[in-house]
Amino acid sequence: MTADRLVTELAGTAGVAVRVREPLARYTSFKVGGPADYFVEATTVRGLTACLRVVERHGVPVLLLGNGSNLLVSDQGVRGAVLRLRGEFRTVRWHGSGAEVGAAHAVSRLVREAVRRGWGGLEFAEGIPGSVGGSLVMNAGAYGSEMERVVHRVDAVTAAGETLALGREELRFSYRETRLPRGAVVTRVEMALTPETPEVADARMRAVMTRRKESQPSGHPNFGSVFRNPPGDHAGRLIEASGLKGLRVGGAEISRRHANFIVNRGGARAQDVRRLIERVCSEVESRFSVTLQTEVRFAGEWPQ
Ligand SMILES: Cc1cc2nc3c(=O)[nH]c(=O)nc-3n(C[C@H](O)[C@H](O)[C@H](O)COP(=O)(O)OP(=O)(O)OC[C@H]3O[C@@H](n4cnc5c(N)ncnc54)[C@H](O)[C@@H]3O)c2cc1C
């Protein structure tokens, strides 16, 4: 089957839009990334299931894109389809024990709405610029809490286009990762929240905001913490103690404010970031015998 045929089939599917060779830099928080062969947006569950069946039949790999705030997309781009959810995946339904939230809903908006409605449990996520789906997959967390604490159930669609409901006991949560069936696309997340006085929740949320402002860089594109904290230590401390704050490759720089952040000082390429990451890993390994692991995920086709 030809690429033209794939595009024609996707374009003819209700609830699906497709673009060819769409540059991805505009969809990532670091503002880097070459083109996706096929950039596909699904606005309904029905469209999504149909679209996944089409791409599977064509044997085309699929990369899910949330808000792109934890993805380093290569300068050469992504071979295959990059899939983004929109439309009905952005909606929220509030109910007696919390909220049922579409995977494309912005976490920060959800936190604020929860606080306003008198629900507690999500304040830790204030300032996380991800989507609900991406944050579930990353088990995003901060200041002593993480998504695992609030997730009750997840709706997903398998790579073969079958819908799936997963109870929290079926989700394998760990540090910055939630294991889902291979290729599953998260469509909705059921959150169990705690009734709270809005003023109390608001104060907690503002405390998180203040802590972020005090410690994290702002003003330059980044993707939050680049490395996972190794057991019993902090990646930022090890990088700073290695004297790497301010180190620069091309337009990518280890933040002078927080060593576990890489910022785009302007014109950075994904390859600059990758080289900086490799340099940090080798310095920290040689000084402290600690192997750092990235929290940021690499996507696309990389030169060897
Ligand atoms: C300024 C800044 C601050 C940050 N602070 C924090 C923080 O405090 N704590 C923290 O944990 N992270 C933080 N991050 C990192 C990032 O925001 C989180 O990891 C976020 O949860 C990623 O969500 P996303 O929608 O951007 O996912 P993306 O980056 O788009 O994707 C992340 C992963 O999830 C997959 N994915 C996305 N959506 C779906 C879906 N619907 N179904 C299946 N798979 C999917 C992607 O394929 C990819 O593997 C920060 C980032 C920035 C830029």
C-alpha cells in the first residue's frame, strides 16, 4: 500500500485530520524537532479507533504526542505517524468523587479548576505543562506527590483499535513511568479527588507555584527535569557538583539556575541537546560512578 493511499484513507475518516511532513518543533516545549511523515489529529474516540486500524493495516509506526513537554524530537523528525488528540479528548466531566478527564486536557487548567470547585489532590501538578494523557504515562509528580495518587481508572485504545478500560490495579506505576499495554493510547482518565475547602487547596497550589518560581528557570524553552533522580540523591546536585552549570553545546545550555534543566538559549537543535546530555552522563559517571537516566524521552530518527 502506498503513502498516498494511507493519506487518502486517513483524510476520509470522520474525526481525523492528516498533514504530511509537518514540522514538530512548534509542538514541543523545547521548540526543536524535524518533520513527522504523517501528522494525524483525532477528535473523537470513533475517529481514533478507525485511524489506528488504518495505520496498523499500513504497518506504519505511531508516536503519541501530548503537549510535547517531555519529548526530545530529533532534527531528522519522525518516520511514521505522530498522533495528537484534540476535540472531545479535551473535555472534563466533574462528578461526586472527582473528574473524568480527556487525555488532551491541560493538567494546569485541570488543577486550577479542581481547586476552584473545592477538590484537593492535584495541587502538586500546578505548573506541569503536560496533557493529562502524557502526565499519566509519565506518572508526573512534584513535591512529594504524583499522578498515581489520584488516578482511579484509565480508558485507552489499543494499537489494533480496540477500546480498553484499565483499573488502577492494572496500571503499573513507578517513578516517572506508568506501564500500559504496548501501543495503548490513553483517551480518558478517571480521577478520585478529595473534597477540600477551595481556600485551603488554593493556598497549597500557590505554595507549589512559589517553590517552582524560586528554583526553576523561566524565560527559555525547556522540558523540566532532564534526568531522573538516582536513588537517594538529586541529579541536579550531581551535575552542579561536576561543575557543569552553564555548559553549552550550540544553543542548548545547562541552566545556571537549576542544573537538572537544559534550556534553549535560541536556535538549539535536538542534536545539541543530545550531545549535552551525553556529556553530562559521562562527567557524572566518571566523578561519582552514578549512571544518570533521562526522564526526557527521545523520539524520532537519530544519526548513529
Ligand atoms: C517547565 C516544565 C516543568 C515541568 N515540571 C515537571 C514536574 O514538576 N514533574 C514532572 O513529572 N514533569 C515535569 N515536566 C515534564 C512534563 O511536563 C511531564 O512529563 C508531562 O507529564 C508530560 O506530558 P505531555 O503531555 O507533554 O507528554 P509528551 O511529552 O507529549 O509525551 C510524554 C510521553 O507520553 C506519551 N503520551 C502522551 N500522550 C499520550 C496518550 N494520550 N496516550 C499514550 N501515550 C501518550 C508520549 O508518547 C511520550 O512517550 C515539566 C516540563 C516543563 C517544560
